[in-house]
Amino acid sequence: MKIKEKEFENILHELKQIAQELGAQVRFERGDFHGGYCIIKADKTIVINKFSTMQKKITILASALKELGVNEIYLPPRIREFIENGNENL
């Protein structure tokens, strides 16, 4: 599944909503890091470098959601495929 450029923002928005459903906060921060899933003071947090490309942000967020576990919730098929296959879709 190849993603068209205009779909990236919609996918990022959908992935952020899924993170919220799983009880994780998504933060876009500055710094010398790539990002990923972590626990900060018992809160599930996904930190993403705000200067990363849109594709990189989506890849990091999808990877973090996979780590959190999305098997027990409904996901639209294209989003589930993206989370399972990661950056193969870009």
C-alpha cells in the first residue's frame, strides 16, 4: 500500500487518536532524538521530534502504537496494515 503525499496528515491525525484511545499522550518536542514510546512518571507517552519529516513522524508513531498493542481495538484496515508493516508503506 503506497501512501499519497496528501494522505500523510490524515494518517498522522488518525494515529494520534488511536494513541489517545490507548491512554498515551503524543508530544512533539525539539531535541537531538528520533522519538518513540516511553513512560514518564507512570504516564504512557510517545515523543516525536517536531522537526522530523511527516513520513518519519508517522513511522515513529505507528511503531510506538505497535509496541503499545493495538490487537484488542478496532482499527480501519488501512491503518492496521500501516501499523503492522511500518515504513514499508512509505
